[in-house]
Amino acid sequence: MVKKNAVSKDLVLGYGLTTAEIVYRRPDRCWLLQTYVWQDYDMFPDFPALKDFLAFWETKLEGPLFAVTVAHSKLIKPAELRAVDGVIRLH
């Protein structure tokens, strides 16, 4: 039975949804860049799942990596909004 408001052990260990925008060169036209979006639960700040995926990419796929941009809940969070005197202000 799962307790109400129970927190997953993965989240306690530091896992969170990680998104990576991978920019790579097309193998057939090296001057052309293309993007691929990768998303998985990964551990901040080492990102072992992302590192494993990028190692797979470099050894098994033909498109050479150009850039990787990573977003994780510990790196970027939504703004907190709070009502002050009935007016919502960004803090």
C-alpha cells in the first residue's frame, strides 16, 4: 500500500527530470546541424544516464556531436509567484 503524499526514493536520492538538447552534424552533410531532444530521470549534478547516452551516441551513431544543453529542476526552476495586497508580483 502506498502512503498518501509519499515521496519516491529516487527523488530523495537526487533524481529529477532531465532534458538535454543535443545539436549534432548530419553525417551526409557536415555543414548542416540538426537537434535531438533527450529526456529521462537522471541524478544531479553528475548526470550518469545522460553521460551513458552520449557515450553510446559517440560510439554507435554517425552524427558527430556539436553542442549539448542540459536542463534539470535543480538548475532551473519556475518563478515563484506570491499575492501581495491582492496583486500578484514576481519575486
